[in-house]
Amino acid sequence: MAYLEDLINALMEIKNLDPENKSVNIYIAGKYLFIRRPDQEDGYYIELK
């Protein structure tokens, strides 16, 4: 199981890979982690266990 610090580091790396990801919003709601760009209605989610 990944630790929260590892998850945060992975997400920061994702944000740094592509200039379009610089403005991405990342938040946790319940057991899901959501990743969404402000200019898009849809996004990605990861189920946390």
C-alpha cells in the first residue's frame, strides 16, 4: 500500500510532465482522488483503498 507522501510525490510528477497539467486541480472526496483541469468538465479519478 502506498503512503500518502508517495501519492503526493507521484501527483506532483504528473503535474510537472506536461505544461497543461500545471493548473490541474487535485482533491480527495470520500474514498476517491479526483484530478481535473479547470478548462474541462470531465477528469480522472483514482479509488483509494
